[in-house]
Amino acid sequence: MRYILFPGRHHLITAFQLRHLAALVATNDGAEVVWAITSADHGGTQRNPIQGERRLGLVEAVTAGADLPSLTFLIGNRRPKPDFAHYVIEEIRTQTGGRVAMSPENTLVACSTPEVADGYRALGYAIDPVELGTDETRPWQVVEALIDAGDGWADRVASTMAPGAVDYYRRYGLAAAIQSIYADPLIDSDDGDITVTRDYATYRAAFENNAWRKVTEFSDAVRPGRIVDVGCATGQTIKLLSELPELFESDFYGVEVARPLYEICEQRRSNGEFGDANVFFHQRNIMQTQLFDDDSLDTVISMALTHEIESYLGRDELLEFCSRVYSMLRPGGVWINYDVVGPDGREDLVLAELTDDDGAAEGDLKDLSTRARFERFVHDFRREEGDGISYEPVEVDGRSLVRLTRGALYEFLAKKDYVDSWFSEAHEAFCFFSPSEWVALLEANGFVMTRDTRGIQNPWLIENRFAPAVSVFVQDADGALIPDDWSWTNVLLVAEKPAD
């Protein structure tokens, strides 16, 4: 055999694997081990905690130290398909311009994963089962032990790892990185998504379409220097700010936890969309990283982020985030927080007349009337958390209304049209603070609010989404219906850390 093909994600190499591959090479004089490093364009997730390039470096370091003749190839991630084995063979042939052309006649496949091995066996390749059928520890079992071991990981797993792998893990802090990813409470899937119910295509379009309007609201408040966008999504806010001449010398950092969005940021950077600006992206939950020291940042920006912290992690984590931002800012630095917000008097009761002739009474969500969609929302909103909304149907002057808190009504109005990500939206709380409550919280944390701080109304939302769907009233002392003014849709908080 000319080649020993060894496909896998290769986050870790065991001593047994190295000995076994060396024995296969010795049996097949002149053979080379072909390391196919799969899912190489995935990293920073629980399924693939280590970036593909770093895994390639691990393989190169370990095999060079063992004098094992090897070739290494990065293979991009694909959804499970029956022809994956064919894809790997062809990808390597293409990457090498036809020089490494593997076939059943010249290649032995070393693979311990039965379903993967079956794919190569179906193409006629002979299979060496490596660990399969033995008591040898598999690499991912070592990774799991490493995660559980914490700081003492080397004492726990070093004897199982290949020579050179422990040093490589130490040099690049890989054990701590893996442990941090698995400790992150914000990730809802092993592929690195915050929530598996979000439609990221719709989310991206909505975010980028609105970013320019929001950035114009606060760009004058940005302090040049080290600027961090926490929860940077697709990097659009950074792109718009980096084009401002007064910020040309600044360093921009985008921190994004969701893998699909982080990958968009990196692709945009590769495409040159950020021009000559100093732009850096980091895939991590800001609460799980030590990337920024205290008193080191000039501007922290968070857009549509704080409501996600409240919704997915809870109030304590939101309060901790506020404190963390204060600590990271230099004296004189600012936190710019632009997010959805609850109405003033959010606990007050209002009466809502919901339109019932703009859709169906039952059926698919997208076809429902406002009233029918409201009933669905009441059922779905924060149901798992047990802190949903309630209402009371009432009749006033022959009109069919519902009585509920103003905050509950605006939770529905803000989300009722996002049917593509309905369950994601229904999980998130928007109206937990009013603008004045936000101000009180940040002042209690030591911030001084600037004059840029204000509640914001989105006229388009009110005119096109809210007004056609509902009429909102309060009652006077005699029970008469009085139209209730439309509330804020967003809040802009510009909070300064005092210079003294």
C-alpha cells in the first residue's frame, strides 16, 4: 500500500494511534499516512472545539517528532451524505493537483468509526479498525476526561496522549480553550449556536438592514482607540464605524459566540470588506474569556445583546455583564447599549383590541390573524421558563378586548411578525426593563449617563406593524376608553465610566 488514509477530526492523538500507524507503515514499506482532518472549517464549538489549522499543526508536530511519514489535508465540513468517503478522496486529489490519487489498489483506510468505515468499504477499500474491538482509549474519550479534569488535565491524560501532544496542548492553551467552550452556558447546540430555533438567514438580513440606522444614532458617541462590539453578529456595525475618518486609527474587536455568525465575520474579512481597518474577531462568550484587561477599552458596543443575556442566562448574568463592562472600560470610556426595551409603566394594565380579520382563525402560524397569533403567543412565550404572560378577555361598549399589562402587550407586538424564528423569539424577553429602569441600574453600577441616552420609537414599526394590528386603550375613572400613546421600541444607553 502506498497510502494509509486516516480520516477524522483529530482534536487529539493518542499514543496507541501513533504506535498503530507506525506499525502499518512498517508493514507497508514506503507508505505515507494521509491525515484527512475533517470539519476543518469548524472551530470553537463543542463538536469541534479546536480550529482546523491548529489541529493540522498538532498532527504535524506529533508526526514530525515521531518521524512518521505523513501528509496532512484540511477537509471542509459537510452535512452527512452517503458519498462522504468519495468526497474526501476527491478533495485530497484535487488539493494536490492529482499527485495524491488514492484508490482501493494503493490505499488502506485506518478508521475505527463503523459508519465512516462502511463508506470507504463500499468503494472497495480495505479497512484497518484501529481501536475498534480493543480496550484502547479513543481520542474523544481523552478529550472528555480532559474536560472533567480541569487544571489537572495533564496528570489525568498525559500518559494516554501521543508524545509531543501534551507539549503542543500546553503551548497553545488548548486544554483551557476546550474546557471554556464546554463550560459556556450560552451555547445551545454542539455546533455552536445560541439557539437551534433561529433562522440565521432571516436574522442576518434584518440585522444588516437596520444596522446603518442604529449606527447613525450613536456614532458620535464612540470614543476612538480600542473599540469592542460584543455580540457583533455579522460585523456590520464594525464595518460602518471603521469607515468613519475619525476612527481610522482605532482597533476594532468583534466578539461573537454563535458559530454561524462568527464564520460570516471571518468570511467578510477574507473578502476585504473591512478595507484597511484593524479588525479582529473572537468567537467566545464575553463572560467566558479574558481577552480584555480591566481599564483597557475606550468603547464597548452591544446591540440587541442584553435582552439575550437576560433571556438565555438570567438576571444575575445580566447584572454581572454590566459590572464586567464597567471594569473593562478605561476611565472616560463609554458603553453604548442599543436594544429593545419595555414601555414606561410596563406593569400597568391596558386594554387591547386585536385585529381578527387580517388572517385565519387557525392553521399555519404565518396565515393566522393577529388575534389568533396572539393566542398562540400566549401559549408559547417563555413557556419552558414558566414566566409567560396572561390576559383577561373583556367587553367594553360592545367591543371585544383583552386586558393585560402594557409590557406583555409589547412583548407580543415586538415579535408577532417573526414567524421564521417564532420559537426563538418566543423564548426571549424584551420588556424586562423600561428606559428609566435601565438608567437606574447603570447609575447604580457607577456609570454616568450622557445626554445621548434616550428612548427611541421606530415609526415604521408603529405605522406598519403595530397600528394595523391593535388599538390600545386605558380607562378613565368613568370606565371610558382613552387611546394609549405608542411606547418606545428601543433604547439607546450611552454610559460613561467617570474619568476620576
